[in-house]
Amino acid sequence: MSRKPSAAQARQTVPRVLMADSAEQLTPTDILELERMFDLEGVPVADGAQEIVQAGGLGLFLRSLVGLDRKAAKQAFSALTDGRTPTSAQKEFLDLLINHLTEQGTVDPARFYESPYTDLSDQGIDGIFPKSEVQQIISAVNDIRLKAVA
């Protein structure tokens, strides 16, 4: 487990039914099945492989490998764009966020106050969206993360 596979490689090796790239809640049964699968391949999940522990568990580790499905990421923020036209900065922020989730699987909301988000506004997310929408975005990001934890 020394080299992290690309998202495409990880997607090919994990059965579709157990992939963590959807925004659906992983169940304890899903996690047990994944652990069994890894054990069969000789990956010491039950022994607490360091990368898995550091990621916050198998669900988050797997999500970090495969990312989040682009459609699921867009759906998580659709309430912000449905029926209205976002500003160019809002659209760019959401594109950055969706790309990050697609690649990394989760994002810490503290990142919204760092580059590349602060490249759009010195105030980060607070300079781009009204407070109520900031709360919506952070809630959606936290929900995406929680669904990867069984």
C-alpha cells in the first residue's frame, strides 16, 4: 500500500456496489465487505494499516482513493444553482469545489479560506456567497464526508 493508485485504477478494482464515490451512506455491512475484500487481497485492513487509520477509517480512505462521482458532487450543490444564475465567482468556486471532491473525495471547509478559493476573493467563501449559502455549502461538504463513514 505504499503507492496510491489513480482514481481510474481504484475504480476498476472496487466492485461498483461497494464504491464510496457516490454520495450515499456507507453502511457497516459495506465496510465489513470492503475489509473482507482487502483481507483476501492481503491488505491488512483489520490490523489498522496506517493510511487507513490516518484517513479516518476505511470508508474515508476508499473515498480518498476513488474521489466522489462528479454527478453526486454537482447534485450536492444543485440547490445553489437551480432556478438562479450564480455570479461568475460563485460558479468558479463551485467548479473548484466539485473538481476537488471528484479528485479527493472530501474537503475540509477550512480550505475555503485558502488558495485556490481565496484567489477568487480575499475573504474566501465569505466574500463569494451570502452567509446562508456559506452554511449550505459547509453543511453539504460535511454531509458528504459523514456519508463515507459507516
